[in-house]
Amino acid sequence: MLRYILKRLMAGVLTIVILITVAFFMMHAMPGSPFSPAEQKNVPPEILERLAESYGLNRPILEQYLEYWKSLLNGELGISFKKPDTSVNSIIATHFPVSAQVGGIAVIFSLMVGIPLGIVSAMHRGKAADFATMAFATIGISVPTYVFSVLLLWFFAGVCHLSITVWWDQWYNYLLPVACLSFNPIAYIARQTRSSMLEALEADYIRTARAKGVSELMVVAKHALKNAITPVVTYLGPLVAGLLTGSFVVERFFSVPGIGRYFVTSVSDRDYTMIMGIVIFFGVFVVICNLISDILLAVIDPRVKLSK
Amino acid sequence: MSLLEVKNLKTTFAIGVGTVQAVRGISFHVDEGEFVGIVGESGSGKSVTMLSVMDLLPNYAKVEADSMTFAGKELREMNARELRALHGKEIGMIFQDPMTSLNPLFTVEQQLSEPLRIHLGMKRDAARAKALELLRQVEIPDPEQRLKQYPHEFSGGMRQRVMIAMAIACSPKMVIADEPTTALDVTIQAQILDLLENLKKNTNAAIVMITHDLGVIASMCSRIIVMYGGMICEEGSSRDIFYRAQHPYTWGLLNSIPKIHHDRHEKLVPIHGTPPDMLKPPAGCPFAPRCRYCMPVCRMMTPPETGLDHGHRVFCHLMHAKAPKVERGVDR
């Protein structure tokens, strides 16, 4: 077990190194630069030149790459190009907790709604409850988050004139972003749970359990659910990584002061250090979440061998 | 006294293209402590019969019967809770495929102690002790170690032993074994059959063994029920079936068993034709289309029961006094 985790972590480190390298060179290959005269028309070119020099952008790219690694190994993600005097570390440290909080609630909410929905619809296969759930799930999977966000925004702010989307200081500010973030995962989890639950309920071991006199509730909640839950656990890794690191759209719409917006703004701003910081942060997060969901899977299913 | 008494059981499955008439009005009984074999080919309704008794069929199945009593109590009048109290406690069941019949995600101890906890209210330690004892009883070596393992760490034969241990955990009055050896290879088959035979000796449970292999149950069963096309063809003691069979289908079954003293060039005699389509079963005797001795009446009327000595029952028009006398097709 411990050896497996170490091995996976080493593989994860390798993944991150490759990620950093690819991201770094791709970023520099993008047309334009943070201080290009063509983009910053209001600033005199001499000043731009000085700025570029102070950030080391005039040096050969390989040298910049090595320089970046040097600061990275010291734990420094560098100073933001857009917000002078603010380190990328501190930006992540201030904004990530907000995103993680909203995302964490959304993950829990998705599981708590999605799994029961899936079970209920599997148990009422072909009946009204099943059709209703699956209709909802199909909509949930096909409607993009931004459409759903706009609809909610329009309804609550435009139609009902509620100011619950304007500031970020009350508990109810969480409602809409959490709803938007969990909309899609709930649909996916419900569908997945339904189909694996249907498969599990047909299995021979369920018949065995019934033949033993196990109550219907325990047949479903214990014998079938444990088998049906494994695909959801596999999905949990990417889901947690995706939701905890925030969403550009949802955070923008509902003025959540999270990290999500930096995924997009850092790129359009050519904020090199911020781009790299976000990429690394997200990469590490995905690697860890996947590792945790794999371990969780092995805990649930003894046939999954962690050594492989 | 009859432990299980079934009268006029009919089981149908409503599927998209029609209704499958899996069991078409059969009556039988199982006495306390006896070993009954139900023999028939695939689709003859033998498993469905016992699954109907156990109420383990999917919900698109419809089970009808004039009566179905277990230990004097009417099964059809029981609610779900009362049935559950019976399942696993009074009636144990062993299934065909041990590879899929155990839950892959629970240890053998968890699965084995489940009926003990549910029906006998045992606590963890007591259940573990009893589970150990059960594993010893079904001759699983190294039971302490085995108890902690998962089904995938067991071979097919060992899993079937676990299934048997689970079925007898609460000392049931009746054990139903649904083709318990079909999925196993021959040597393991013999071991499992030995185990069931020991079970018969050491407990006073009635055993109902469902099989398509007459050879498997020849020496074990006190009584054999032969089924075909959802109906009973013939029922009688082992000796009646093997030496005094009256139904052409039973003859066919007997003829198709390889015999150990057969000349190796001698061919086995198959039963020609195919089993009936249970969506539209033929009128009259289900075996009529494949029967060498088929008479016009066989295609029109369901054959009535003819009772012979000692509970030997035959459902065949040939038993009628005016029917032509035919040669027995069994060379013994």
C-alpha cells in the first residue's frame, strides 16, 4: 500500500515536471507578451523595455526556464505580472479557499442528491419516477453550466429581484454557485448510479442475499450499492479536482472571489507567472485527487490490486 | 407429513413478445428429511418451480397456485417480512454458479454470518465462531484464514462449499440446491455431491436437488420428479424411475446416459427434436412432438395423472387401458 502510494506520487511528480515544461514553452510560444508595445499602447516603449528586462523576459528562453525552476524549487511561484508586488503564492492562498469551500459543498451536494436519485430511478425502472429522473439527468448533462448559470441569474436577479448574487458576505450567496456547479455532476452521478445499480440488482449475489432473508433495504443499501458505487468513485477524482479549483463562469456570474477566474484572466493578461502557478496548482491537485480516488476504489473493491 | 406441498403451480413471465409459460400447473410435495431430485432439460421449468416457491423471481413473473404450503403455513398469504423470516432460516438455497452467487465485495465471514445475525440474532463473536464451525463442516481447509478472505480468493468448488455453508447456517428444514454442480468440473462435482450426501446424513433437512443430470442424483435421491415443458412427466422413487419408468421422455433420458460398461463404439441415443417453445407451448402433452409413440390424443389433451404403486405417478396417455402396449425403450 505505502509502496504503491510512493510509486504513484513519483509518477505524479514526473507528470507535473512534464506539465510545467510543456506549459512553459507553450505559454512563451503564444503570440504577444506581457509588455509588448503593440498591446500596451498607453505606456511608452522605453518603459515597457525596462519592465521586460526587470522580469527577465529579454533573456534566452532556456535561461528563463531554468530560472523559473530555481524559484519553483524554493517554493516560489513568482510575482504576478498583472498585480505588482503580489506573489502568485499569496493570490492562490487568498482565493483558493473560497473556491474550495464552494466546490467542496458542491461535491457533497452532488453526491447526496445524485446517488439517491440514481438508486430511486433504478428501483422504479420504467415508471414515472425513473422517467422524471432520467429526463432531468439528460438535461443536466446536455445543458452547459454557463447556460444554467445565466438562467438562474435571470430568474433570481432579473425576475425575483433578489440581491443574493451581488455580494459575497452572506450564507445565501453560496446557494446559486453551488447549484450551478452541482447541476452537471448530479446528472452524471444519477445516470451512472442508475445504470450500475440496475446491473447490480440483476446479479446472482443479490438473489443469494434475498435467499438468505436479507431485508430489501439492506439488499439495496448494502449488497447492491457497494457494487454500484465503484464507477462513481472513479469519477470522483476528476470531479473533486475540477470543482474545488473553481469555475471561471460560475465565479464570474455570482461574484465569487475564488481562484477560478484566474484560469482565464491570467492567459488573456499574459500574466506568465500566474499562468504557470495556476497550471501547476491544478496539475498537482488532479494528481492527488486521482490517487485518492484510486485508493478509495481499492478499499471498496478487494479485487483491485494496488500493486499494479 | 409433507414439509412442502405445492398444488397446481403456474408461473408465467410477461415479456415483450408474449407470455412465457414456464411452469404449467404442477403439483408435488417434499417430505421432511427426504432427498428429492427434480430432473429436466434446460427450460423445463425445474428451477423456476423452486424459485417460485422461494419468491425469488423478478417482478415480471406471475406465480399462481391453488396452494403452496410450507410446514403447514400457506406461503402465498405471507407478507414480505414473514417470507424473509423463512428464507435462510427454514429454507436454505444453493445456486448454480458459485462464481457469481457470492458478493465480491464482502468477506466470506461477512456473508456467512449474515443469516446468523439476521435470523438467530447472533453477535459478532458468536457469529464468527459459528461461521468457523460451518466452514469446517463443509470441509474447507484452514478456515480461520479463509474466513477473512474474499470470494475471488476461492476456487469454484470452494465457493460452492461456502454457498452450502451459508444455506445450512441456520439449520433449515429444507435446502434447495439449484444445479449445484453444473458449473464445476467433474472431480469437484463428485466432492460437492459427497458433501451434500453427508449433509443428508448429518442433518435432518429435506434436500431438493434440481439437475439436468439423472446420473448425478441416481444414488442420492429417495424420490425423483421428471419435468418437461413446464409439466411433470413422471414421479417416483429412484428405483421406479430407473427400473420401472413408464414415460417415453424418462426412457429417452435414461437412454442418453452414458454407461460405464458400454462398448466405446456404441452411440448414445439422443432424443430427437427440440424442446417446446414456451411462448406457445403445444396443446396436449408437451412431449408429443418428440415422442416416438405419439397418438392423436396426445396432441389434443393434457395427459391425466396415472397413479401406480408407492406414489409412482405418470402423466402419459399410454397408461390408458385402451392405449397400445409399447415396448420399453430402456435396455436394462
